[in-house]
Amino acid sequence: MTASVHEILPQNFAYVILTFIYSFVVITYLGVNVGRARKKYGVKYPQMYSDKDNVFNCIQRAHQNTVEVYPSWLIFQLIAGLAFPLSTSVLGAIWVTSRISYAHGYYTGDPEKRLKGAYGYIGLFGVLILSLVAALQLLHVV
């Protein structure tokens, strides 16, 4: 007999799934922006950075930094979401939205303006803490 999704996943986990979808859309958006910038600034593959244009480098780094953190965020989002789906969804949406703010600040060519997305640490560390709480609950420590 097959179990239904309602028997496997907690109630409200759909919000976590929607946050994953939102993150995929944002990662894709940032990647498309790098592709556009490659054409605009003439940076050919496989070259990662431009020797001539710092704005391209900032656009590329905004995407690259997001991709560097993304695997950790995905794991913590999943673990925390299984235990605390609504809180995790809110924290996840904060992190994902912050990546847009981070990127648009970086796109100015002034790397300091990427800090417009610093509020994303609330979401990132939030899901890390909720993942820790979930682990401690499983160990019957809390």
C-alpha cells in the first residue's frame, strides 16, 4: 500500500515547497542576469571574470555567492521545514528575497552596496537554528 503525501509530510509543508520553488526562480533570475551581462560586457565562456569591467564581476559574484550558500540553505530549509513548516517558510522567504536585494546592491558596481541584502542572515541563521532544535528534539534533549 502506498502512503499519500499527507501521511509522509507535515501539515503546511506545502509552504516549504513553495519557498523552494521561489528560490529556484530567484537563482534562475540571477543566472540569466549573468548571461545578459556576459553579452553586454563581452565576457566569453569559460572566463569567470572580466579583466576590464568591474560591474560584470559584481553581477557574476552576486550569483556565485548565492550559489555557494544555496546547498547549505537547502539542507537546513528541508530539515527545519519538516519540523516547523510555517516558521521555516517565512525564514526561507526572507533569505530568498534578500538575495534579490543583495544582487541589486552588488549590480551597482559598488560591492559595499551588496550589504542591502544583509537581512538575509535572519533567514539563513533562522533555519540553521530551527534545524538544530529539530535535531535536539529527536535526541530528546529539548
